[in-house]
Amino acid sequence: MSEHTQNQDQTKPHQPLSEAKTKDFLTVLIEGQMFGIPILQVQDVLGELKVTRIPLAPPQVSGSLNLRGRIVTAIDVRKCLGLPPMDVSDNEKRMSVVVNHDDELYSLIIDNVGDVLPLQNKDFEPNPATLDIIWKSISLGVYRLDGKILVVLDVPKLLLSLQHPN
Amino acid sequence: MDDLIIEFLTETNESLMELDTDLIRLEQNPNDKDLISKIFRLMHTIKGTCGFLGLPRLETVAHRAENVMGRFRDGDLEVTAAYVSLILESLDRVRFLLGHIEANGTEPEGNDTDLTTRLDAVYEGRDEFQTSGQPASQPTPAPGPTEEVDLEALFEPVKAKPAEPEIMSESEPGSTEPNPEEEEISSPPPKQQAQQKETSESSIANQSLRVNMDVLENLMTMVSELVLTRNQLLQISRGDKENSFVTPLQRLNHVVSELQEGVMKTRMQPIGNAWAKLPRIIRDLSIELGKKIDLIMTGQDTELDRQVLDMIKDPLTHMVRNSGDHGVETPAERIKAGKPETGKIHLRAYHEGGHIIIEISDDGKGLPTEKIRQKLISKGLVTEEDAEKLSHQQIHQYIFHAGFSTADKVTSVSGRGVGMDVVRTNIEKIGGSIEMKSTEGKGSTFFIKIPLTLAIVSSLIVESGGERFAIPQLAVRELVLVSQKSENRIEMIKNTPVFRLREKLLPLVSLESLLKLGSNEDQKLEDRFEHKYIIVTQVGNYSFGLIVDQVFDTEEIVVKPVAKILKDLELFSGNTILGDGSVIMILDPGGIAKVTGESNLTDAERDAVDESKKLVSDKKTSLLLFTAGAGSPKAVPLSLISRLENIDMSKVEETDGQMLVQYRGSLMPIIPFSADMSLAKDEMKPLLVFADRGKSVGLIADEIIDIREEAIEIQLEGKRKGVFGSAIVSGKATEIVDVMHFLNSVHGDWFKDHGDESFLTHDKMKQNGISRTKRILLVDDSPFFRNMLCPLLTAAGYEVIAVDGPSKALELTERDENFDIIISDIEMPDMNGYDFATKVRATQKWQNTPMVALTSHATPEDIDHGYKSGFDEYIAKFDRDTLLSTISKTLSRGVEI
């Protein structure tokens, strides 16, 4: 099929014993912005797979794909965030993160996948009041990192926003 | 044995077996509340079921035991060792009775007063422990003896018995019940029972096994996955025939198919399960409404998937209720209408292809067309003007619309206007369809067509706009390849594409534009619809064509629901993974029909008209159209042609002025259709071969055009030989070829063997100015025979109407149909030919119509019987020559008269 790692299993041992002080996030990059997805929601990380288009589906839904016998609905997170499609000249392959929501699998297509980071609770902040309204609706808050800001993706909300457009 | 009883036995035996293990705990802890409640519940269930099944003895025991258990359960009475024995004895008695029922189908003789009196005593507080003033909470006797008694009671209830009468006699010295004789009668059973228990540990219980539904569902999912993987493997191996995997793969293929079938079977349930409640509903309904209704159910054993069964349960109940409430009239009304007082609702289920058909018919008042029309107008669903134009069938269809009810009053049963539309939606949801026929005053019939199973569906894979889709094959009627340059082309009305399919306009839907897959709307018509396929799809009565680019294979697919965020997409019923591993969307024909404008009323009507036409007449003939020489296209009945060949004109030889060709080892005479044809030696020409009894003749044509189904109606008499005349075939003037002319020109004796010259008769008739073809009514229950005779008679120049039974034939009298002759089979299931003849003679219209009987065995008695019943001629089946000559003789006699 393609390269994929069972992040969930790998990262569990790293979880510090002092529970609740940190949370593990899989970091992903979209248009240079770092996002975090709570690691427990992540099922798989995939390279580019053949996606079947679903006619008449919302534009954010890029199609469906076969992940080891299960049908996964692919969501283009860029489109969800109101970002332009990725520059074709960027010869990099796009990656996707498979998440489980309501016993259904969704593959979130993003630009690139980074590390799994344990983030300190003290670095967490709610969404800035002036954040873009679309972003605000699908973000749980932000973490202040060294020189970077990480936006936490609210996966259930992201998917729900597709179910009832606008 | 009754299914219900078997089920009851299985269930009860299972519960008893479960209790067995728990009973050991009862010894140690007599006041185990859970266990007591369990026994209580079991007794309660047995009691309830027995009353229903008519097993009084078992019921009594269970009832009394339940009373006592009730007291224990409520903590009213402490369970002591003696009581434990009593409980066990009751259980054993139940088991004994069950064993007897299982073995003999009935309850054993005798009664259980010995046990029941004691149980009653305990229940009423008259037994020794309660009457002797000992506190109920007194500690139970020493464990030792208790155990002994109880174990005995458990395994050998007979031995436990002697202990009991003592207790009883002490507590009720004056009691009349347990007299010695009765003891005698009722004591043998436990012995039998003990024996039985040893020999056969309930055979019925062992034959079936209860499995949790989840386990089966899981199994089904796994099998579905296996089917997909198999498909994938097969796809891979298809390209590589020499592979060493091929053989094992084939075996795997078989095994998986069988496994799939087996697992499907575990999910199958008889439809009777969904009907179980209906008799009761009808009974209650008839009491409430003061009607007399008989519910007749046939085909309860028809099995279908549990999932499907669950889905149709409610719609069915609703429809049967409807039939009872709206359909069947009150006894007074029925008598007035000349019908029997008791109305009938007939529920029928049967298999047909991959479907189950459920018919619900009643002989009630039918749909009140005028009333519906008025209602439609008053509800503003149609304008008054339009309403006048609607036909009956169209109006009837409105009962499937939301917010519509014809009942004047809203009863507790129906009339609230949420009904048939919900029924239809539910049935369509599972890929089924519903149709109805109704005659005012005579009743209505609903046909529900549902798939056997939902899990695995055979589908056609098509491509449109570069994407592949699956269409459930159930909905696909046929495929048509269109090309804008040929006659098979798509035409446009404004921007709506339509297609002429056998002289009917088929509305078309372009899948590409429906799914917004491409943007070639601005292309020229010729290019847009060049080399496309039309998938003729049928949803209920409504047919439409789907335009697609490409049609691939059919594949067994496992329907998986689409993700929740996509569930608003009406056009898809699910998605699946194909053999090659790609994901594909499954189109929902029902959804497409809905989205593309549900104009199905008109179409349904048209179809209905067509159908009734079909019933009345099969006069359409398949015609082969060809060109030969100058002039209009020629047509010849396809059934007369035995083969079509292409001949090389250079191979044609000539002897004695006759063209010949070597054909299959012998010489076949060939004739050019007309003299003005070019017969250059270097050409290939199509040849129409007519063959009969070892003789054959070839007719040279220029080009084969098409095969059409048309009613031949000769409008212009032919002036030259070899042509009957001209008729309109597919909108063009076409010459109908008189094949016999050509055949006779070669083989003068072609007809001699037949003993009849029906074609010539036909010609003669025309010469006499009788241009109307003779109509023959053929009544035969065997489709094979009908199919054999129809072309024969049609070719002989008659118009044949074939029906499958006398009742259908008699229906035709009501339609003002007239025939010149009736040919009838004798052995038919519903009504035999003699009765039919008698009935025909009794009608006014047909009393003088000549009748010919056909039979496979004709003894003098039979023939005599036949003449007495009203037949004019009596001939053996399979003797076609005599048949033809008899028909022409009988007819000519009729003409003379």
C-alpha cells in the first residue's frame, strides 16, 4: 500500500508519567503553519494514495480511498481552511493523516507531517480573539512553542462543518 | 409438529438446561434471589406460551409453580430445603411434559394434581411449615439431608417423591385431592421421563443453536471482505492464464462462493415471521370496524434476509391494515355489491429472479378514482383542468404521495395521510419497488418487489466523465449503444435528451451532467453523444435512460454505507471496493429518478397501457428488415428465418436456370429477392436461409437493416408477386415479403407435406375482399406450447392472442374482444378445458365462436366429453398439420355460415 506508521503505538511509551502536564500532538504543516492533531485521534499517516472523486460532494471532500479494505473519506484541509490549492511546482507529495470519527475513517490531506510533540499545558492559550473566523471555528486553541505557534485542530468540528455547509 | 411448538420446545429446553447449572447453587443458597426470579420468569413464560399453544397440563403446572415462586421472589416466604425439592420437582415435571410433547406432539394423559395441590398449599400458606407456626425464617435443616434429598430430586425425581406425600398428608389430612388412585395415575410419568432424559437429551434442542445476531453480522462482514479479496485475486490472475495460482484460486473461488451462500442462509428467515402479527391485527380491525375479513396467507416459508425482513415489517403491517380499513367494505355494503359477506385479504410471497415478490390483494371496493380526483383538486395537488386529463392509473399513483388519504374518517387504524408515501419510501430505501393495480368495485392489489439480500449486490460497472460507478443490476433493464450517425441516436427537446426505444420516447439523463463531472455542454450534439451507452433503468413503473461513456463488467459488490458527512447525497446508495482495489460509488437509481424529476406518473400510465395491450394481444411480430434492390425496405417475420448467412457471390453456381450454393454439404437453391439487384461476383451478400424438414432456400438481400417488433398491418396490397403489401414498420413504408412465393418458386411441393396451404388461404381471403385477419384465441397453461404455437399460427396468417388460462380468457369477454376461433388445452390447473368450453358457451358473446380442443391424450371418452362441453373439433397436440387444416376448415365453415 504505502508508507504508514502506527504513531499511536510508538508514542505511548514516551508519554511522561507526570500525567496531565503535557499532551501529545502530531504536528502537521499546512501552508507553513504548524497544526497539532491530538495523537489519540490519529490512526495512520499515509503518503499520497489514489483517491476516487465523489461527485456532488462538498468541495472540501476530495474523494474516497481504500485503506486496507476500509473506505476512507479524504478531506482537503487546505480547502477547509480557505487556503488556495498547493502550488504545483512544489514537487513534494502531499501526505494525509487518518483519523477516526464516529467509527468512520477520514483522511485529512495536509502538506506535510512533522514530529510528535509532547506539549506543556502551561503553553496553551485559547484562540486569539481576532483569529480568522473559519480558523477559529475549527481550532481548539493554540500552543506557544519556541519561535512558532501551533494551532490545535478540532477534528470533530472540522468534519461537522462539512456535514452542514455554512 | 407445529413450528411454533418446536420453537417453544427449543427455547424452553434451553432455559431449563441453563437452570440445571444454576440449580446446584440453589442447594447451597436456597434464597438466591436471582435464581428464584429466573425460575419464576421461566415458569411465567411457559405458562403464557402454553395457554397460547393449547397445552393445558403444562400450563397448570407452570401456573401453580409460578405462584409459589412469586412468593419466594417477593421474600414473602423463606426457601427451605423442602421447598427446594418442591421447586425441583416442578421443574422436573415441566421437563417431563416437554419431553412427552417433543416425542409425541401432545401432552401425556393424566394430571398433575399431586404436585399442584402441594404447590397450592404452599402458595396459600397451608403447608406444614407455615401452618405449624414455625417462623419462616427458621434456619434450614442440616445441610446433609437437604443435599441428599435435593440431589435425588434433581437426578431421580421419582425417589424424591415419597418424601413429599408425608408433608402433604400432615398439612392437609382432610384434603380430598391426593387420593391414592390419582397418585397411581400421575406417578408413572416421572419414571418415563427419567428414562427419556437418559436416552435422548432433548433432540430438538440439539438440532438448533442460538447465535447472537452480532456474531452473524460480523461473520457476514468478514465474508464480504473475503469476497472482495477473492475478486481482487481473480482480477489479478485474469491476465495471466499460465500462472500456477490459477487452480487453487479456482478452488478458493468456489469455496468462497459456497461460504457466502452459507452465511447468507444463516441470515435468512421465513417471511412468515413478519406476518405473525397480522392475523391478530385483522381480527381486531374487523371487530373494531364491524367488518368480516378473512386473511389468507400463502408462501410464509419464503425466506429473505433478516435485515430486509426488519425493514418491510412495518410497511407490510401498514398495508394490510389499509386493505382492511379502506379496501374491504362492511358486510352490508358487500352484499349490496353482490359479493360474499366476508371480505378477503390475500397475502402472497414468492421468489422471482433475485427478488421476493409480496402481493397484497383485497376484494374490496378498490380505489375510488373520482374521490381521489376531487381530493387532488381540493388539496391543490393538481388543477381541475389537469385532473380531468389524468387517467385512472395516474390518479391512483397519487396515493403514494405525501399527505394524502382517501379515508373520509380518521380512524385509529388509518386515514391520517401518512401512509403509502412512507411505505413507498421504506421499500425504495432497500432497493425495492411498489406497484399497484386497482379496479373500482373489485379490489386492489399491491405488488412489492424487494431484493433477497442487501449485503452483496450484483452491479454493472460503468464509466462517465472518467470516473467509474456501480449500478445495481436489479434496476438495469437493457443496454443500448448509440451513435449519432446511425438511426440509434439521441435527440434533443430543448436541452433534454431523449431516445426512441422501440417506438417509445425514453427520457434520458446524462450521468456526466447529472454528477457535474465534465463541462462539455457546449459541445456539438453529434460529438457529445457519439458512441455512448444508454443504460435503460427502471424504478417502479418509471423507466429512464442513463447516458454513460463506457460499460464494463458486472461485479458482485459489497455495499458499504457512505461516510456520514456525505449522506445528503441522494444519488448514491453507498460505496464499495472493487476487485482492483479502487473505491467506487454506487448509484442509486431511485435517487436519480427522484432528482431528475419524478414524472413517473405519465410513464407509469403508458407502461400500464402497454401491459394491458400485451395481455390482450401478442400480435406484435419480430420482423427482420432488409434492403434488396430498389424501393423501400423489406420485412420478413423473423420466426420464419432459420439462419442468416453471408455468401460469397463468386461461389454461386447455376444449373438449369436455378442459382445454387453449396451449403452445409448439400446444394441449396438461392434466389435474388428482385431481378434488379446487382449480383456482381466479387461481392459478399447477406443470405436469408429458410429451412424446414431438410429443405432449405436462400434469399439474397443487399443489406440487413434491423430487427423490429411490430404489429403487421398491411395497408396497401402488393401488386407484384413476392410481396403481401406495404405496412409501416418503424415509421417507414416497408414491403412485407411473402416468403411462400419464393419458396414455392423453388420447391413447388413445399406445402404438400403440411397438408394445408394456410398462406394461400390467407391470400385467398384477401382476394375475397376479407382483409381482416382471423383472430385466434389460444388458451394453454404451458408457455412452451404457447411459444411454439404462436409463431406457427402467426406465420400462417392469423392474429393470435395467447393467454395462460381460462380465467384470463374469460376476462377478455369483458373487454369486448372477439375471436374467430378459440383453441384450448384440456389439462389446465385452474379450470379444465371442458369447464372452460361450458363457460364459453354460456356467455352471450362467444357462444357461437368455434372451439377446438387440444389434448395430449385423446380417448373416445375424452372426445365425447369434449363435444358435449361445446368443442367443435378435438385434435391431438403436437400434430401441427392437422391443427392448421382443422383451423382453416373450421374457419371456412364459419364463414359459410
